[in-house]
Amino acid sequence: MTRKARRFSGGVYDLGLQVAWCPKYRRPVLGGQVAERLDELIRQKAQERGWEIIALEVMPDHVHPFVQHDPKSSASYVANQFKGFTSRVPREEFPHLKSRMPALWSSSYFAASVGAVSAATVERYIDTQWERPRKKGDGS
């Protein structure tokens, strides 16, 4: 993986952000076509904002993107842009999401900044989500 520094009028940046969020009650409702649609929507929002998705995994009970973003976007802004955009559309397209939960996403999220040195490690972690054994109460 090669990340590159980007330029803007005020400087040069290379900002990576690892984000994760879960459905309400951490219900495992993000499989199959829902997962595919979420992947499309997240990539669409990133492109719209000029952000680059380095890695993305939609698990049954959480979403885990690694995104390179601009310096004017805070971690909370990035997370909330993704969560807000990916809440309404899937609930309209997949009625079972609307009938089972009052909202698609929980109100919380995880965000961690990622330096260029550890970017490959984060990408590998996200890409291997399916390979790790899962335990009840496991926060990953």
C-alpha cells in the first residue's frame, strides 16, 4: 500500500483515520445485500468529500473503514458523515432494518488517527476481520 501526501493552499498532509461503528444494539443485520449497499454508500460519500478509502470491511455487526481525509475534517465529522449518509438509504431499501430497530446506527463510534508508519498495519487489521475468531463482548 502506498499512501501519498496531498497538497492544499496551506500545506501538505497525509491524514489517516480508522473508524468503526455498530448498528443499534449491535445486531448482526449488515450481511449480504445490505453489506454490499453500505460498501457502495461509504465509497460514494468518501468520493463526494474528496476522501480516499484505503480499506473497508462491513461485518455483520459493525462497519470498519480506514480513510484518508483532508485536514479540515475532524474525526467526529468524518464518522458522522458516513453514519448519517448510510442510515437513511439502507432503511428505505431494506424494510427489515426499519421494522427491527428504531435507528440503524448506535450513537457512538470509534475513531483513531493513523500515522503513515502504522497505516499498513491498520489496513491489514481491517482486511483480516473475517479471519479472527469472534467472542461475545469482543469490541473489535
